[in-house]
Amino acid sequence: MESNLPELMQEAINQAARHTGELRVVCDLVVEDLRGGSVADALPRLQTLLEGIGCISQALQLTKPLQHSRGIEPALDSMPRALEPLVAALENRDWHLAGEVIAFELQPILQQWFGELQQLSTEGFSDANS
């Protein structure tokens, strides 16, 4: 089992890269919905976004040995700090602020993770947000 560990970590990185690209699209939709006042459309997408961020964070945490061996280590500590103002905005039902926090705090982190995961991935990816 241990001999398969590098291959399993590589597959996790490949999937995380793929899903991070998809999450960036969801992120854009959530921001658009919140800025446009379509809260009912935004909330299910926001749930998908937050669950996806959790999954990507977990994959990044579990594949640190592979990242370290290639000299690329995405900053995981930036996401919890970015989520704090989002939680506050959601608790206050300040939908516009929530959209702004997502746009200016979460999107840049997802962009950074996407680039780093692309470098770590053995699959070719195109930027879905170009």
C-alpha cells in the first residue's frame, strides 16, 4: 500500500487542480448573484463553493509531502483568514458585502491555488476563467 502512496497523492493533486478550476467558475457565479441581489440563486452555489474549498484544503493538507518534494507549497493558512469576514457578512445577512469578500478575498486565493496545483499536476489544464 505504501508504494502506491505517491501515485495516490498525485491523483489527489490532479483532481484538486481540476476541481479548483471548476470552483473558480462557481465563485464567479456566486459573486454575480450576490451583487445582483439574487440571494436565492447564490446560496446553493455558495454552499457548493464552501464545501469545495473544504475538499481542496483537505487534499492540499494530505499531499504536503508531494508538494514539498517539488518545491511548491500552497499557503493553506490564508483561507481561514479570508473566511472570517465572509462568515460575519453572512451572519449579518449583508449579501453585498459577502459578494465583495468572495471577490476580493476568496477568488485570489483560489487563483493562486489553481496556479500552484497546475504546476504540481501531471495533467494539462486550461484556465477556465480566461
